Amino acid sequence: MAMQQEWAGKDYYGDLGVSSSASAADIKKAYRKLARENHPDSHPGDKAAEEKFKRVAEAYDVLGDEARRKEYDQFKSMMGAGRFGGGGTGFPGGFRTTQTDFSDYSGFSDIFGNAGAGQAGDGGIGDLFGGLFNRGGGAGRNARPSRGADVETEITLDFREAAKGTTFPVELTGDAPCTTCHGSGSKDGKTHRCSHCSGSGYIRENNGAFGMARPCPECQGTGEIIEDPCPTCRGTGTVRRARTITVRIPAGVVDGQKVRLAGQGEAGPNGTPAGDLFVSVHVRDDKVFTRSGDDLEVTVPVSFGELALGGTVTVPTLEKRVRVKIPAGTPNGRTLRVKGRGVPKKSGKAGDLLVTVEVKVPDDLDAAATSALRAYHQAERDSGFDPRAGWAGAQ
Ligand SMILES: [Zn+2]
Ligand SMILES: [Zn+2]
């Protein structure tokens, strides 16, 4: 079975720090302690805690269920030693990855953004978290959402800001953590264990061969019931208010791109994770530059003399201006490539600057230029140069 193959690399007892002969009560106790200690909500941005939290939750999903624990034990004894090195960190989940995921925004919901593929619907922990943290929070008919709503906003950036990356203040009105109770929803911080789900935060339902878990509707998946609700937010942990957040737009965004900022959406009820903020970026055209991926394109007007004789032109980039050498005999319209002067990339390198030369023909020559050009024209003919030599339209 697929699930059992995954078990080969796991050490669920080790993850919970209990012996394989631990009682169901000890397993639950260990799980609750570790889950609380490593909850991503109290360790924003801490990847190690997130990782641990995931492992603990996954371990308890199996060991906390008598039948599944038995299956797991049997599987392990069948495999021999039971402890296999290098437990995988694959996290089966029903969460959808959306949009461009900028990994430098390491908010909480990123842990669902890299969900392992192909595990959805196996009735395991994927269903639990898929339900708990579903986009928009539709976690079952009676349960309130256990994750803040996603928020969408739009910004318009100048071409150069978009290319170089920028920070941008965005004002949002929506659910934000209640300052009175710091988002907990509790007046005095006192809670008691939810009796409906025995504090696990979810209800397991058996549908034939597959166990399905969904968040507990009594405690909204928190496992705890607030004794004295906070008067400011009436126990929800959130209040609606306007807030300004600074959105960091990474270098190289293009017009129409959506940037996801994990955990910057509306606050979730009772201190549950915030939703995500999606920023649709519009980019204004620039008078000088266009882009082709990470390459920055610029067209430079040049004279015939500069192309024929060769020369040097000064060209703007996103940073300081650079000097570009034009080799003698460069044809009009040729594109010269200047390495590493284009749009910054995530890797820290940059694309190239593509300089296209375009001859500008003078429309008003003075006497000296006219006579010099006439003389040149004659010399050109005398040398045998024919601009239409080899041209298919010549016949
Ligand atoms: Zn409050
Ligand atoms: Zn409950």
C-alpha cells in the first residue's frame, strides 16, 4: 500500500519522543506538548519548528489511532529493525500551490505550498490539513474557518522598480489580530481541553476502508475551548481594521504577475494562521527600456559614421551608465550584448543588456557636412561599394 511504503522511511515513535510500548495516553500527551511547542503560529518563519510540527502531526495521525498504529507496528516489525535512516519530509497535503511562489517569503502557509504530490485523498493527514487550512477556510459545514482569508490587491510599478525590485506600502482593511488578546480570543489566556475531540482538534470519521479527518467544529480545530472570551473581539481573536503593510516585490517581476506573500492576508480566528496576500503587479512602460525575460533591451541612435568607423556609445542601465564599443563596420539594427547588465535574477546574477543600434540620418546638413558627404559619396562609388549588391530585389 502506498501509505506503507512511506512508512519505511519514518520513525513516528522517535518523532514523538516516546517508546514503541508507550500508552495511548502518553502518545497523546507527547503529541500535544510537541505540537504546542512547535506550532508555526508561535514560530513565524522558523523552518525547523515547521518541519518538526509537520513530523509530529504526521506521527500522531498514525500513532494516535489504534488501528493505524497496529498496522504501522506490524509493518515495521515486518521490515525488520524498524528504524530506517533518513526519514523523508514529504508532507502529503491537499493544499494547492498557486501562482509564483517566492520562497523568500517564508510565511507559515509555505509549509502547505510544497505539499508532496499525489497524496491527496489517501484519507491520512492530507485530509486533515487540507480541511483545516483550506483556502477561504471552508472547513466543513459547521466549523468556522481555521485560517484567515486570502486577500488580493493590485499595484502599479514603474518599469525600473519592477526590474530592480522594490518595497511598496499597501493599505488593507480586513481581519487583523486583536491587540487586546494578541489574537488568542481569550480574555485571561485560560482554555480547557475540548471534550468533543478530546483535544486533538479533529474528528476522525470512518468511511469504509479510509479514515477521514476533519477539524473539530466545537473548537475550530484548536483542541481547546476558551473559557472567558476577549470582550474586544468577542473571542474571535480578530478585529477588522485598516493596516498598512510593506510589500517587498522581488526583482524581475513582469506585468500581470501575481506575487504571493504567505501569511500576509487576513488574520485567522483564534490565533490560527493568517491567509495569504496576492499582489497583482502592473508594470508601466519605460521610455528607454523594454525587457525580454531577464535581458534588458535598449535601442541606441547612432550615426552612419559611428557604425562604419566604429566608436563608443554611453548607454543607460538600471544602475549606472556603461560604455559600449561599436566595432567598425557594424550593420544598422545589430544588437550588441553586454553581459550581466540586465535585470537582476533571484540567484544574485543578472541578465544581459541588449543594445540595438539604429542609424539616425540627419535631415538638415550644413555646408561643410554636405560637401564632405558629397565627397564621401563619390569616394564610396569610386571604391566600388554598391549597397544593393547581393540584394534579391536588385534584378
Ligand atoms: Zn481579543
Ligand atoms: Zn474540539
